[in-house]
Amino acid sequence: MGSSGRYIALEGSEGCGKSTQARWLADDLGAVLTREQGGTRIGSLIRGILLDPDHTELERRSEALLNAADRAQLIAEVISPALDSGTHVVSDRSVYSTLAYQGYGRGLPLDELRNINDWAINGCWPHLAVLIEVDPALLEARTSARVKDRFERESNDFHDRVRRGFADMAAASPEQWAVIDGNADAETVRARLRTVVRERLGI
Ligand code: TMP
């Protein structure tokens, strides 16, 4: 590919602070900021289907494929062109969220999800995924006042599996992952994140 742009994904559970951190990191790096789902016009429509709590009949394979479709559009329309032009990309979530939520959370086979998504993203995996880890009690405190979407209404067991899934993936692939403690105040987390990106990617 020969691109010099770096693709950084922030991952973690709802309420971990990754949306704010993604915005700040993109500012600090002069990077393109995007998100999954919903980083494109098509993706916003897909996100609407996925998050609507009325869609109780949505089958888990449909859920996985809709996330993959959102991602295919995002890679083609936003991420690959930016990287090819030498611009860094910071994304609020990535393919790893599918492994965590549809794999560890819903119980779909991880190998199949990896294969389907590798095809969807045309092999364009993040150069670095950063897991922002926050204690469950603090996550709950941060999200309890929200109107909950379809995922946020899932059981505590589901969210525990997702959290453990992220931690397992990060532990199993330290060359792809960095983990930072997100329990501190937002500016402290921002500085930790900036340090990790500099150390790991040299930017
Ligand atoms: P958000 O919390 O970052 O707005 O993400 C939307 C929700 O979608 C969140 O609960 C995680 C979930 N999700 C998946 O289940 N699979 C995926 O592949 C992605 C990107 C998100």
C-alpha cells in the first residue's frame, strides 16, 4: 500500500469516554476523525437500524452483517482515501467492536467474524487499537441517565462478556493493542493516550 497515514481505533464499553478522547486525539494529530457505526451517510442509516430499541427481532447474524456493511462503506469512502493521502485516521470504534459485541457478546464464532470483516474492510485493519478500560461501576454511573439504545439495554452479563472480550483480545495481541486506564479525569486520560500513540506509532 505504501501509505504513511496511520489508522488508530479507540475501543471500549459504552461510557468509557472514547468519543471525547477520539475527538481530542484527532485534533492533536491533525487526523481525520470518524466513527463506527455512522461515519458515512449510508452508515448513519445503518446505525439507525442497529440502535433502535424497537428492533427487537434483529437477528444476530443480521446485526453482524449490518456492522460489517457500515464498515465496508467507511473504509472505502473515508479511511482508505485518507491513509492513501498520508493523513492519519482516528476512529471511535472499529472491527474489534464486532469481535467484542457480536463475538464475545452474542456468541457468534470469532473466526467467522474475522473472515467476513477482513473481506468487508479489504484487509485494512487498524495499525493500533487502544482499549480505554473503566471500572463497571463508573461506566454505569456515566451511562445511567441516558435514554438507552438497543445495545445499552442488554443485560449486565452481555456487557461483562463484551468487556472481558476486549481485555482478552488486547492481552492476546499486544502488538496490535494498547490498554490505558480510563478511570481518571478526561485530561489525564488524554495525556496517557497521546503518550501511548507517540510510543507505539512514533507520531
Ligand atoms: P457507540 O456506543 O460508540 O455509539 O456505539 C454504538 C453501539 O453499537 C455500541 O453499543 C456498540 C455497538 N457496536 C456493535 O455491537 N458492533 C460493532 O461492530 C460496532 C462498531 C458497534
